[in-house]
Amino acid sequence: MNAPNTALRAVCTGMQLSQNARALEVVNGLPVSLLGFAAIPGGHVVDDQHGGHDLTSPMSSLATPRPKPLAVHASHEGVWLSRYQYHSSGRGESFAGQHFVVVLQHGDRLTVRSLPGSAASSLSMDLTVDGAVVTGTWVEQTDPTGYYRGARYHGAIQLLVEPTGRRMAGKWVGFGKDMDVNTGPWELTFRDASTSKATLDQYNTSPE
């Protein structure tokens, strides 16, 4: 009879630690991993091994995003690291595109713009937040001196927001230079809540 009570206490303890860790994140404006704590026992976005992503929770490996606002991290404003992967048919290899981006929020709308010094290409996204689901469009103006010779690509994107509010992960879809429709993983990882000039200057450099 003690086993169920022990399990219940473990769940309650985990929930309390999660709440405390998230409160520390709110006060300090930093993820708990940068405050000297282990990752909080909350949900996270994972690859489902079937071409998609799932939002899991400590209570169930089958949890799905609930269409309600995130209570703790209501704002997604700040500096994020954007990283997507794509396959180049012409080169027969897969590559990753990375930018530091500034996210501004007005209601349920997110405006995402890359910092010019973070990559040779420029990236923008216009997104709508619906609880843990973020949906919208992306545009990238490629490097004029690079492989794609300044070509402009655009498409759609959908991301799931982890309960910590510190990571979004999902998929992009868009056309390729061979006029086929491609898709691949994309994630945004939180870096700084500030959008001051000093902060933007700090991140206006290559992520690599």
C-alpha cells in the first residue's frame, strides 16, 4: 500500500520543483540551466521518429498541446537562436541555417527578424500564437555571393512551444530550386529577454 503513496509524493515533488524552477526563470529572465539547476521536470518537444514532433509531459508520453495560453511565459519577446535543416539536391548533402533573431510580440502575433550580422542571409517570420501552437510564414533572402546567389525562398512553418517557453520546435515547408516542395525541422531556442540595443549588438554576430 505504500507504493502508490510514494509514487504520488514523487509526482507532487516533481510538480513543486517545476513550479519553483519556472518562478526562478521568471524572476531572473534566464532558463534554469543557466542558473545552476538541472532542466525542470516539465514537458518538452521531441522528434516522434515518424517525421513529426510531439509535446510530451512528465505525466504522459502521449500528451498533446492544449489550446490555452502559457501562464508563466506569456511573452515570447527577446533574442532567440533560429536553426533549421535542409537538404541540397544539387550538392547531395544536408545543411543547417542559423541566425540570431529578434522576436517582438503584439497580442497573439509574433514578428521575427534576423540580426544582420548573424548570417550572410536575412530571415523573417510572421507568426500567430494559439496556446502551445505557433503557425505562420517564413521568408529567407539568401547570400548574394553564396550557392543560391541571392535567391528568395519562402514557405510555411508550424512549431510547438515547450511549457518552459524557452524552446519552439517543429517543421517548415517550402519550395526548392527544382520547384519541388520540401520540408524539414526548425527550432527556436531562447537566449535573452531583452531587446535593448546593447543586447542586440551582443548577438549581432554568427552563432557558430
